[in-house]
Amino acid sequence: MNISKKEKFSEWFTEIIKEAELGDLRYNVKGFIVNMPWAVMTMKKMYSLYEEELEKNDHLPVWFPAVIPKENFEIEKEHVEGFKAEVFWITKGGDKELEEPLALRPTSETAMYKMFSLWIQGKTDLPLKMYQSTQVWRHETKSTRPFMRGREFHWIESHCAFSTRKEAEDQVLQDMRMTEKIMYQEFCIPFIFFERPEWDKFPGAIHTYAADSLVPDGRIIQQPSTHLLGQNFAKPFNITFLDESGKREPVWQTCYGPAIWRMFASLISINGDDRGLIIPFKLAPYQIVIIPINPKNLDKISKKTEEIKKAVENAGFRIKIDSSAKTPGFKFNQWEMKGVPFRIEIGEKEVDSGEFTLAKRFDGKKIKVKESELVGTIDWLAAEMQEAMLKKADEFFSDKTSTAETIEEFEKALKEKGGFVRIPFCSVEMEGVKCSDALKEKFHADIRGERFDVKEKPKGKKCIICGKEAKHYVYAGRQY
Amino acid sequence: MNISKKEKFSEWFTEIIKEAELGDLRYNVKGFIVNMPWAVMTMKKMYSLYEEELEKNDHLPVWFPAVIPKENFEIEKEHVEGFKAEVFWITKGGDKELEEPLALRPTSETAMYKMFSLWIQGKTDLPLKMYQSTQVWRHETKSTRPFMRGREFHWIESHCAFSTRKEAEDQVLQDMRMTEKIMYQEFCIPFIFFERPEWDKFPGAIHTYAADSLVPDGRIIQQPSTHLLGQNFAKPFNITFLDESGKREPVWQTCYGPAIWRMFASLISINGDDRGLIIPFKLAPYQIVIIPINPKNLDKISKKTEEIKKAVENAGFRIKIDSSAKTPGFKFNQWEMKGVPFRIEIGEKEVDSGEFTLAKRFDGKKIKVKESELVGTIDWLAAEMQEAMLKKADEFFSDKTSTAETIEEFEKALKEKGGFVRIPFCSVEMEGVKCSDALKEKFHADIRGERFDVKEKPKGKKCIICGKEAKHYVYAGRQY
């Protein structure tokens, strides 16, 4: 690898997937890929961290069927409208037509909420907080991209029910905090939460809040969204509880979808460099690789490398000894490209002196480490690395927001900086969709909505498209 | 729960699934269930232990698509014959017919091996050892049973390719050792590996070796099988490597399918008792439950329980404080039924004395534990528990094998003991299928094959069905 990630991001992304063996695109069904071991090992760690956090916040894991009967699917009108063009239908079992076609889950609301109506009877059944780690399938007509958009993707979906709107709103905030804690702090993916405009909400939601991140060329990529569903599903699905006064009330619901697959795309895009991947220490399939150098006295060296491996594994780290027949130089490049955080080089000299060279992937520097101090050193190097990665990601992200008050300024900002352009805008209700369409047509840019963490109203400003009085500041940009 | 597991196993099994909230059978697609949190939390631990062991043995995780194009599916003839009656077909995307129907994976050979032919070129690409943790779907026409047989089940499938038959045979042995190490040592499920007769092999395999276990009423349940596929798939799928002499040779393959879902059925069946579940310590969602007793001085007690929780969690154990409004007696029963290994009761007296009562689920005994010694005590109690569970499982399993040399003896053994009956049998090649059919028709019993670990030939014995000279000792019994 030696491709400019910033200048030629698409090419870089395609190349790293091939070179680091993350996905194989040659599977013979359009829109489906094979997720290869190096990617799967990393994503498994990503899943674990997210699941742990969800369980800390009292979400319980559940496995729902992958198939949803047509009748469930048609209960909530907006939802079925939003998804029906994308559903894969199972119509046959063996040679026989099924009595009723089964939808291959594009998302699980309609599978789960029918069961919620059986499980929830009284207040003691609430809150109900569940998640599942699974795949969903959508017959995407847009062009697909590995880990970003596909006809099959790997995600987590969390679904909650409460007795009050307030609790549901608090859950939305908790979902945002989890995104911060895991996607940002652990995966080093910066983001901004936007409240999506009316025309871009999740089908069936009252409010949709989506975390948008950026790819290196400045285009926007949507990361997880959390939705206040209100009682929009509870009513048609008849999910009700008996309140204090003995009245049946519909529950208040939320759902949240951290798509690990797509986060993996951002993780590699944001953290990588022109030479390949840089994987956060906690997530790396191997955290340290040992490379034996000039093994004239092979026994002596391999005895030492095995000793080190054992000590490092006992301390809870994942380590690989690469004693394959390739040259050290080839191995250095290979493991750097694959994003292994630390490399230790061991030759006879190192065995004799008990001091090794340790190369750090994230800053390319080398340090000398005594064998006796290795485990402790890895500990603090891991902390240093995480801090440095977050700093680098922040730097990339933080200057990608600009402001425009005219169409000309907008065009200039989009061209020069990319990222998010803050503009005065007429309306995020349905009447604003015309201006949104115009922006899309002219600049291929989308309105991402109002920023959730910064509330501000444009006073006396005009919508940059229609010129009417602006009611909101919204952020717009080009999607990857 | 208070149902005799031995006398009324089917009833017990149905009841425990409902009472312990393991699965909800009310999902509105026939043959599909919702796997509920208590079961999922346990199965996630089962998956982790198995995956760890697979990775120790150099299997790499991979995620293949859930859909397989019809053309792949039809490459190996026996395989397609074996599965075609059970395949769910996806024929539509949105409103449109797909150009080619997609099979919803019933097993992944035909998805994976087409890619193997791309990945394997030379000897350095071998061995190739991969596994995936996933679901498979089969349009079962037999009656389904939660965790035992369903139209969707959760499993691991491991697929390997080697340059020699010897290596493939060794892999089969390694698969058997993993079954012993994880399914027996960790899940406490005893089994015997049988080589299946010709008519009961995996479609496309040279040899099928299957681990059979028993349910409490003495009927047989098949657990994972490992298959020597030989070159039967390599040839039609064109998976070849260049050998030393520059010749293209087909690889030798194996596959192995530890079905976590079905192991969970055996785990609860074998280890449970008339009062409910007993879950091995490593797998229990909560390993310890604390129940506050007569909380007059609630603050004092909850301060102490929180302290204990923290200490126990820091030691790496999973603990739950049940401070719900139910009575202690109700909670005792509830958590016993759910199979939590240890229960600690804490009232004011315990807080003052610093000594607690700890109840052990597996033997029903109670012991006194000092707070300062709690963590260490849990450690050795966990070891004691595992040993006792294995002993109990062995006792149940070991006397379930008998020998019969006539039809009358067979009938008697089947009736009195159930389990496995060892019989002299004419042939495990295809000509034996007639005798097998006769046994099936008369006694609803199946030939499970020759025992793998004990090789013996019946000298001068006659097949108990046809009376011809017996070439094998086979084991037969009734399937659950």
C-alpha cells in the first residue's frame, strides 16, 4: 500500500480491503461479500465492547427469527412503505410454495413488537430493553460498497419499551452516550448527532437522531441512529400496559441500531494511513507481532520468542510470532499494513542482551524495551496509542465544519472543505423537502438536520435556497 | 417446577423452557422460536468457549453470506439431493422476481467451497481452516422442538482443506478432541462417537462420525458430527493446489458442525433436575445471586450487598442482586429453577457478623462463608460443582449401554434401559439398509453405527435381523 488516503480515498478503500484481506468481493451474488478473518476478528471485538456496554445499561440479548411473516410486516403503514421496496421474500420451502411469504428481516421492529404485545401486560413488565446482534438483508438498489452499504450487513439493534415518554427520551440520550463511549472512545470514530428532518426519518419514528461521521475525502457517512418511536408502533401492535388507574395505555418505544459493519468501514477509513490500517489496541486481532531476525541460531531465537509469547499472553494480550519463510522486510510491511499495533524484532543480539526493538504502528517510532519490562511497557504504550489515535481523529474531524449564508458560499465550502456546512434553512418539516431536493439536485448534497448538541436559531437569516425566513440552522453535505 | 425429569421428560422439557423463559414458542411462523435472554446469555458463553478452542486449533473466523445462488447449490449431486427438500428459497426482492433464486443457507459447503477454489492455489495456501458462528435454515417437515429441531438453528460450522488425506483424517480426530474438551468437559454432556452407516452419512461425505448423547428418558440425541469429505467436493468445486511435481491435485476436506442450539438442549436436559436448570458455573448468566432478607434496615443491607457485588465482580464473576418486591422464598425458587449456581442470603444478622449463608444449587447444601473469604470460596466451589456435575452426567450416561444378540434381547434392552444397544449386524454398507429399515419399522429404533473408540468384530455372530453372518457390532436405539 502506498496510496494517498486523503486524495484518492475510494481507491485507498478498495485497495486496503483487498490487501489486508478484509472482504472478498468475488462471492457470486450481487451485493453480498465474504467477510474475511482479519475483519471478522476485529468486528467480533467491536461487537463484544458494544454488547458489554448495552448489558451494563440493562439491555438483555435476544435472538429473534430471521424471517418475518407478511402479516406482521404490514401492521405499521409508514414502516411497510419505507421498507417494502427492499425486502427479500422467501416464497418456497423445498419444492412447495409457502402458504404465506416470509420477509427476510430488513430490521426487526415487526418481528419483535408482535411479541412485545404478549410480554408486556403491567407496569412490572416495563421497562423492557432488549438487543440482538445479527444480520439484516435489504435488496439495495443503490450501488453497494463493502462494509458501507450491502444487501447483507452485520449490526446490533436495540429495542426498548417504557411506560412514559420521558423515559423513552432518556433512552435516546443513553443511546447517544453509548455511541460516544464506544464508537468514539473505543473505535476512535468522531461524529455529530443530528436530528433528521421530517422527510429523512426512520419509517414510523417521531424523531430520528443520527450520528454522522466523515470519510477522509470529507464526505459524510451515517453511523448509528436512535429513534423515538413514541406510540406509533405500540398502537397498531397493541403493546399496552395497565396503568395505576387501571387503564390500558400504549407503551413508549425507542430503537437504536449500531451497525458494527459500517463502523468497521469508518474505523479503517479514519484511523488508517497511506500505508494501511491502524487498528485500536483493544480491537486488534493480534496486538503484538514478533518477527525473528536472521535466525542463524533458530533454536535459541524460537525458544526466546516462545517465552515472550507466553509471558505476554499471560498478561492478557494477543500476540503472534511470524516465523514464516518470508523476509523480515516483507513481514514488517505486511503487519504494518494489517494494522498490528506493535512489532518486536528479535535476533541473536536481542536474545543475548535481553533488550528488544519495539516498533509502534501509530507513530512509526521505535523504542528499546527490556524483556523484564515488556508487559508494563505494552500497557502504557496501548494507552499512549489510544490517546494519539483519538487526537488524530479529532484533528481530522474538527476542521470539517463551515458556515454558509448564500448558495455561493455553500458551494465554495463544499468544494474547499467538504464535511458539514451549516446553513440557515426554511423548515425541517415536510414543506422544507423542496429546498432539500433543490440542494440535492444542484450540489448532490443532503440536509442532515439540526445539530442535536447545539441548539441555535437563525435570527433574521434567509433560507439559502428559497430565500424565505430561516427557522433553523441545518447542516448539509455530500454523502459518501 | 416439580416434574420428574426422568419419568416425564417431554413434559419437563416443555415446562422448563416456559418457566425459565428460555424460548417463546408463540412467534407466528411455524418451526421458528424466539430465543429468550436467559438462554441467549448462556449460549453466548457456549459459543465463546467453542470459538476460543477452535481458534487455539488455528481455525479462523469468517462470515459468509446467508444466501447461496442456485447454481452453487447444484454443483455436488449427493449434496443437493440430500438438502433440496429442505431449502428455503428467496425468489423476490421488493416487487421484482430475482433473476436466480437464492437458497437461504441450510449449511455452507456450497457457499464456501466455491470461494475455496479461488483462495487455494498452492501448498502455502494449505491447510485452510475456517469456521463461522451463524444460523442455518431448513424447511423441516418433521415436528420441531425448541433447541432440538427447528427451521432455524444456531450453530458453528468449521470447514478445512488439506493437501493430504492423512491431515484430513487428523482433523477429524482433532474435531473429536474438541467435542470432548468443550461439550463434555465444559458443558457436561457425555457422548459416544459413532461412525454412521453408509445410508446415514452427510450428503457428500466419505465418512461421517457423529457424537450421540442421550436425553433423560434414555432416547438418543445426535450432537455434533465431523465429516471426512475426502475429495468429493474438491473435484466438482475445482479446489486444487499445485503439488511438488507441478501437478494440480484436489484438496482433502473435512467439516464439523457443533450446533450450540442443540447442545443447549442437552445441557439443560442432562444437567437439570426436577426443580429446574443447573447451569455449569462458567456458562451461567449470573453465577451468584444475592437475596436481601427481611430488609428492615434497607440502607445498611443494600450498602453491604453492593460492596460484595463489587468485590465479586472485580474477581471476574457475574453476580446479580435481586432486590425486587417478591418474597425471599419466591426468589429462592425462581433462581434455583433458573439454575444460578450459588445464592447468598443477606439479612441484618449477616451484615453484623460478616458471615453469610451460601446455598449451592447443584447439591442443595448450604455453607457458611466469611465475607473476607468469599471470592476464594467461590473459586473452589466452582471447581467442586463442575466435578460433581460431570460425575452426575457420567453416572446417568454410563449404564445406558447394553448388548443384545437376539431380537428378543434387543427389545428387552430397549424397553428396560433405553440408550444404546450393541448388536451384531450384517453390514454398514448400503446392503445393510434393509435390516436397518426393518429395525426402524418394528421398534422405531435406528442403527447409529460402529463405535469409533472401540474397534471390535463379532466373530461367528449372526445379524440379529437377517441372521446372516455379522460383520460389525453396531449400536442402535431410539431417537428423541
